[in-house]
Amino acid sequence: MTEWTSTVGMRHIPEDELHAYLDQALSRSQCVEIECHLARCRHCQRSRDEVAAVRDRITSLLAAASLSRRPSAPPFTELVARHEARVAAARIDWGRVARRGALAAGLVAALATGWLGRSLLFPGSPAESLAAEVPAAPETKSSSVTGLDAGRQLVAMSDVGPLERLANEPDEIERVLPTPAARAEQPRAAAVMPAPATGTLTLQVASFEASDEGPGLTLPGLSQTVDWYQAYSVTGGNLPRIDGLPVVDVQVQPTVGDARPLVVVAQQHPSGRLIKTIEGPEEQVSALVDAQQNAGRFNASTATLTPPDYLVDANGRTRRGLRVAMVTGGLPADTLNALVKTITLRD
Amino acid sequence: MTDELERLYKTTYSAVVRFLYRKVWDADRAEDLAQEVFIRAMAHRPEKPRAWIFAVAANLARDEARAAVRRKKHLTLLTNDPLPMSTPDESADDQLEQDERREQVSIALEQLTARDREVLLLWDAGMSYPEIAEQTGLAVGAIGTTLARARKRLLEAYDRMDFDGRHAAHS
């Protein structure tokens, strides 16, 4: 215990020790010492009463600054279920993704072989001139493919990598991104394998560029177009969309670290135009939309908050990563602002 | 571990919500964050779950405050939204008075230093001096001094506002 102050020849208990005493934060021997002193010192008795009054008032004030209702704790089992769902969602079956990519690549190879054979047999055929327009596929781990898998379409899969790395490698972006000419050919390639209609939520083979929307939103390079259920798994069930509008395309781009991927869901507005809902880490969504807005490609809504990422840094400290959703498209900003308020994130 | 966490959940959930509420001033958000803290505890399995839970709650609340600042860049205020209509009655007056008091206490709390406020709120959440010391990095012996100062300053700030409010009402 610290040395007590002395006035008029008698030591008194410091105020902070009275606080600690009333907070029951002192050892038994310290309490005995203080109680012995209090029994014979009226000055310290008054001080103790004052500190006790301060404590009571603080308790009362903090109680006033509490919730106006009693916290309603959900059953612990509900939290356990949420934890388990999160763990399951975090286990992305990349092996399945790779197998699908390999299957699709095989189909493309078979098509290309037939195409080449036809061009050799019939020189000058439309197939040859079409091949001449399409640039060579970029040298990536799994090149851009078109395919069909179990009634769902895996339209295109490119190499996947962090956005930051891409930002520093403009040449690589240019190489990986399909050129406008290649994009223009995509609907023709898709037409080779028409998709069976399996419901509004199932990805339909359609290119954004096949519409009158212009070049539209372009993810900077390494994104993958996936089917709805795959995207649902990768994003842990957080798939932003506007209910009632047919989904045309879902693109997912992995983010750095533990953050959920950036997602772009394209839907057809009743006006016939495509709108795209972008959901992801705030910085990436802002950067993406700003860059493309500056290019005068489309309007964008205001941002609305979506469930954050919970990230663990190198020191093991947790922090929340802000995520937002925005709706973009060739519609007036007011229309997009109205649409952004109707975004549904989970079923 | 899960049993221990479940016991802790049952005994401290309200305290964690209260602790968070005094930082984010939004009851629903405080409950969301409190549940998030316990879900994260299941994944991390901390050795000292009680101290860990309050430490993570403090971090989440801090991040929430930072996010709120950044959010202003993006979100537009919807000033045209109609306000819910209510008829004034006695309970509404009580509610108004309660809200005013809560507002005053929140403002008074904001006038404390971050460390004083943290120590005070952790104490109010039922944490012991050694637990508060471990979380804040202060010496155990300094907690009493910090609490004494924080309590005094909170009362001074609150009384000053209360006095100003009454003075303004009578002038």
C-alpha cells in the first residue's frame, strides 16, 4: 500500500485507495488496515462517504446511459449454428472449382479442334475469319473458357489474383482482359452451347456486351464468372441482388486476406437495360466504380452498408472491414438510388 | 471450452451489450456486435475468455466508430423520410426525459480521455482491477487512481451540462 498522506500529524487514506477499497479491489490485509484507520478517523470517514456517494451517482448515471430495453440474448445454440455456418462457408471447395475449369477447358479444346479441322477442310470459311479476329488466349494458369456443367454454365474462368497486385501490373491487366473484339465474339461462342432454362436464379449465358449497354463495368482483370450456387458458397451466402429481376451474370473476384470476395451481380431491369450490383470491401468498390465512372461508362447509386468482414491482423487483433454495395447501370442516378435501397443480401 | 463459453455467454452477455452500447450508442448494433464477439470466441478459443471478450468488444466498437466516420463519405442523409408520428402522453414525456439524460451522459462520457472512459466502462461491466489493467496496459495500482479521476470528471462534466441546461431553460 502506498504511503498515506499526513495532515495535522495524522495520516489519511488517499482518495484513490478509498475508491479501490469500496470497489473491493484491495487485499484482505489492506482492507483491515483501512478499516482500523476509518474506525478512529472522522476525516477519512467523511472522505469514504463522499467517495461512496460519487460511486453511487456514477452507477446511476451509467445506468441511465444504458439500453432502454433489456438485451435479448439469442439462445447459445443459435450462435453455435452461426459459427458453424461461417466455418463451412469459409471452406471454399477450390478443388471443385479447378475440376470444373478443367472440364470446361476440355470442352473448349474439343471445340477448337473441330473448328481447326473445319477451317483446314474448308479454307476461307466463316470459322477461319472468326478465329482471325479473336486474339490468342492469354497465358494464364487456367485460360478463358466457355463450357457447360451439370445444367449450369461456367461461362468464363480466368486466372484469379489479388486486386492490389493487378493494380501494379497494368501490362498484365491489359494482357488478361479480353479485347473489345474478343468480347464481341463471346455471344457467338455462347451460342454454340445454348443453356437450358433452369430458373431465374440460374446463370443464363448472355454477355453484358451483347446488349446496348456499351462496355459496361469491367472488373480489372482476374475475375471469374461463376454460377449462382458457386457464388453463394464462395461469398458465404451474401449475394447482393434486387428481387424480382432475372439474374444474367455473377462475377466474383477474390480479395486480399480474410475478406469475402468482391461480387458483381448483373440483372435485367424492366427497361431492358442491365444493372449491376457490386458488393465488396469499401475501398475496392469505390475504386472500381470511380474508375469506370470517370470513363463515363455508367451512373452509380450511393453506397449502402453490407455486413462487414472481420479481419485478423498479424498481431492477432481483430478489426472490421467495411463493405458496401452499389448499383450501377445506364439508368438515371435517382432510379439507381431507389434500387440500391431494395437490395437483398441473403435469402 | 464451449461449456465455459456458454456459461460466460449467459452471465456476461448483458454486460457486453451494455459496454458496447456506451460506445456505439445503438442498441441493435451493440447486440449484433456482442453476438459477433461470442461467435469469434468460438473460433479463437481464448485462454482467458472473459478478458478476451471485452478486449475484442472494445476493438469492434473502435472499428465501428472509424467506419461511421468513413461512412459519411458515401451515405447521403435521407432528410425527406417521414418521421413516425406519435401522440404526446405521460409515458412519452418520461421517455423524452430519459432520452435527454442518456444524451447528456453520453456527451459527458465523450469528454473523458479515452483511457479514463475505457477504465470506467470496463469497471462498470464488472471487470476486476487486474482484468482492467491487463486490457488497458495500466499497472494494477494505477486503476484506482484512474477510476477516481474518471468518476470525478464524469460527474463534473455531467453537472456542468445539467447546470447549463437549467440556466438556459430559466433565461
